[in-house]
Amino acid sequence: MTVTKDDQPKKTMSAEFIADLDMYRTVKPYYVSCVVQHMPEDQRSNIHTVWKHGIPIHDVRGIEQKLSFEEEGFKIFQHDTRLGMDLSEAETQHEIEELALLLAEDVGAEKAICYDMRTYLPDKIILPAVDSVGSQGTCHRASEALIYLVTTCAGFSSMAGFLSTISQGLVYPNPADLQPSLWKPLVDVVEDNPLAICDPRSVARQDLVEVDRVTEAWAGEIYYPKYRASQHWWWLSRQRRNEISAFLSFDSREGNQFRFCPHVSFQDRSAREGATPRRSVEIRIITFNRVEAGKGALYTAGSLDN
């Protein structure tokens, strides 16, 4: 069932996007997040960003059970988990496996694997007063403010890597791959810095800029979205500890109209003084299904069209 944004309560937010500059038509944006010997600090990135204010964002509270990966690109699960607490390694692994199983059952996948987990703590972002262009790096952390997501190439690279390690008697000659991220609050109620998710149906191909990114552990390509007024944004007000947001990071299933959900944490200007900011844990999962030979051919790199 398609959710209509005009029927839902809304507020506005501020978010940071990659700037729409002519230079990116001839020079590819890049960001080196790790320290590289003999590389000057001002050469680690050529990314320029712009803050946009007054972006309408619609609350899904009350209709969260109607959301789907196929329509809005994200869902809200209710699930009690101790993930993020002071657990042993074995207990943490058990909680992760429970979440992976929950997701696999929901999407009808034969196998689900967690390939990354990270914790996000409150990070006070000082917002500029007006729309402004700047450089990424010193003022804002990209992981907290600037929106980014994996590209088609990166999605297939992740899938290929995990296919090489899968055992347990499961063979996937023509796998269909779904890579969602699960975002779980570590506080009883999120009162500030909640998660905003962009409806991928409102993101045009020309909104996405390919960026080379280098970290200590990985080098590859990601997308940074440009701002467009017609993009539609959602959030879940007063998200509780047992309410888990799951949104698409990549989807190779044939016929799917999109694969990516831009997302960002935003400062809620209407939050009360001293409001509880978000603390959250994110786990990234990859699911696999067999596809019959000759049917359901996978997307290929560069085949994204919107």
C-alpha cells in the first residue's frame, strides 16, 4: 500500500548535500577519510557541500505498518533486542543473528548475513543560518551530517565478496541480493537528532553524484545526493527503543524500481530544551536468494535508471 505524504504531519529540517558545481562534470569528487603520508590536509578531498534549510519532512507515526521496501524503500519493525548493551561477544552475535533471521523471514530470503555494525553517539551539529556552500572536513563529520550511499558497483562488489565466503551447503549461481541497514535506538525515546529517510521514488538519477572514497579498510565508489526540492523525506517521531528502522542500501532484484535510500540524522528545532538526542546502533545485512537460471538476470554496473 502506497503511503501519501500529504496526509501525514510534517515539519522542516536542515541537511547537508553535495554542491551542484560545474567542476564535477570534468573532475570526479573524492574524499580520503584516513591519514595518508605526505598528503596535505587540504588535498584529502575536493568535495564542496551546501546546507539546505526548510526541507519538508513527513511523520510516518500511525502508518508505520503500511510501509514496505517495494514502495517507500524502508520499513519499521517492532523487535526487542539487547543489541548495543554491554554484552559478551557470544551474546552480541546471538542478537545479530536474531535480527538477520527477522529480516530474512520478512523478505523471504534464504540466507542473511550481518557484515557491519557501528554505534552512533550524539554529535552536536552547528547549522549555518542560511543556505551556504562550504568544504567537507573540518566543520562537519560526513558520517553525521552529509548524506551518502553505495553505488551500483559498490553493491555488487559487496555481494561478490560475501558470495566467496558463503558455505553451509548453499550455492547461489544466480543470486538476488538485498542489502538493508537496520537502525536501532539505544535510548528509550528519540527526542532529537532522529533519522530522516528519503523516498527513493523521488530521487532522480541526475541527483546522484559518484564519489571516490578511501578509508583505512576500503576504497571504492559511493553516491552523494544533490538537493532537489521534489525529493520526499520521512521520519518516525519519538522512535522507541524497540522500533527498528530498516532501509535499502542496495537491491539487485530484477524489476525493482530503485535501490537506494538517502538518509541523514537531523536536528529537530522543535525539540524541548535538554531533549534526549539519538544514540543508535546500525547493523548492515546482506540477504541472498536463488534465481532460476535464465530468469531474473541481475542488474549490471551502470544499469541504474530512474
